[in-house]
Amino acid sequence: MILYIHIPFCENKCGYCAFNSYENKHGLKEEYTQALCLDLKHALSQTDEPIESVFIGGGTPNTLSVKAFERIFESIYQHASLSLDCEITTEANPELITKAWCQGLKGLGINRLSLGVQSFREDKLLFLERQHSKNIAPAIETILKSGIENISIDLIYNTPLDNENSLKEELKLAKELPINHLSAYALSVEKNTNLEKNAKKPSCAHFDNVVREILEGFSFKQYEVSNYARNYQVKHNLAYWGAKDYLGCGAGAVGCVANERFFAKKLIENYIKDPLQRQVETLNKQDKRLEKLFLGLRCVLGVELSFLDENKVKFLIEENKAFIKNNRLIASDFFMADEMALWLL
């Protein structure tokens, strides 16, 4: 079992962001923390399984104080059994990284930090409406000094400002950092984002393969469409892609246990009023099969052969589109995974 915790507060909404996050609602942090602790107590009391991974996302988790996190972790440790090697990750923004915050969270058990970098270029950061500068070295140095050694960064590509050479330069800078994981996301303009409102569009060129080739040349091995490992594959990610059960706490958080998916109230004010309320979606066998197919083909886990048509599997292997490992079908190119899954259906 894994646990996701959502912190919906942000200093500013980035241009591309369609996540459940809010500016100018910092006055609700105290009430939100109380509601979240109640949510955690209830959710964790519903399972006897040990928690193998905790992921704190947002929003911007480092807009929340160490004291607030102390209360959150008190709820976790009181009501959950964590595995000895539990991976505990928080997202953070570089401009808000402080020594006290990193040390405080390290003391609470955080052993991995995912830093929202997005770009090493000032013009691209401006396009994406990010608030930090291109120099993130001080933030990473602060994280390392706190004792958190597992660091990941996020980067965005396929913006109109990108070309093959500029991407190579950005990825070369990433290679030099003391990080063991990197997530590279192709820009997509989502509804109700600032990029959509300002009629900004992704690049006409697609640099998926360029990014993969450069990163693999820098010893970052692709293990999912958007994720690259340098000796560290994220346990939390692999649990999602393996269609394992997960709990979700916080405004707009989603959980899925057995054949039921649970959705918390999205708006902060509504969540605070009733943090235990969930909309429930019942999944049938076909729904679960589809999820396993689409998620498995996107990554190194692959899909059980028993799910699949034998003749179609044979064709994919003959065409070098996939291969078999441990009785599972693995896509040769994760960027083709969705098309392959549709064809297999």
C-alpha cells in the first residue's frame, strides 16, 4: 500500500499548471492541516497493510511550515505501520528551499526530494511562469547539507523556445547535478491554464526521442515514458504503474483500493468542511484490465501475458515493438505504449 498526500497551496500558479492548487488561500493553512490530519487518521485506520511509500505533492508542499508537517507526520506515525525501507518523498520549489525546512523534514523521515526545476533558461522559465532563477545549485546544496541524498528534478520540454541544441545544453547541466532521478515532461497546454488563456502553444516539433537519447547518453535510464533513473527507480511511481492499491488524502486527492476509486472534494473550503467525504467510482474487471494494460506498457513493468491475445503478442515481437521478460510483455518504445495498448484491445 502507498500513500499520497496533497498540499494545494502555491505562491503563484504556473502557466502550464492544471493541478488542484490555489494562490492567495494561505489563510486556510491551519484549518487545512487540521482537516488533513483527520483525513489521514481515517484513511490509515482502514488498512492493516504497511505503507511502502509516502508522496507529498501539490501545489507547493514547501509553502507549508515544518510545524504543520510535524502534525501531519504525527498522524501518519500514530495510525500507520511504515515498512522499514519506506520511501518518503516531498515535492518542493527551489526558491522556497531553506535550511530549516529541509532539516525539519529530514528529521520527520523525509528521505527523498523532488525539485520543480522545469528549465535552466531564464526565457523559458518566464514563458512557463516560474518564479525561481535558472541557478538552482544553492537549493540543491541546502538539501544535501540537510542529509537528504535522494534528489530528483523535473524538466519541461517541447516549448516553442526549445530546439535540439538548447535541450542538449539543459540536459548537460542536469547531468552535472548530484541527482539520481529526473522526470522530463513534454509540455501540453491544458484547459483553464494561463498558457491556454494567453493562446500559447507547445512546439510543433516533438523532442521525445531527442531527450531520451541525450539522457541515456548521460546515464539516465528511461524506465517510464517521462521518468529516468540514475541508479534510483522511484518506488511510489512503480506502485502506481503496477496498479497497486493506494490511499489519497488531501483536497482533490484520489485513492484506489480493490475495485473502488475514491475522490476527495477539490475546493479547499469544501474539503475543510468535510475531509472524509469521498465520491466513489466502482471499477469492473474490464476497467482494471485496461488500467493494467495502459500503465504497464508505459514502463519497465510491462503487462502479464495472460491478459493478451497470443497472436497479437507474437506480431509485436516479430516487429521488434516489444519483448517478453518474466512472462510479461514489455514495450520496446514507451512513447508508443498508448498506441500499442489501443491496438492490443
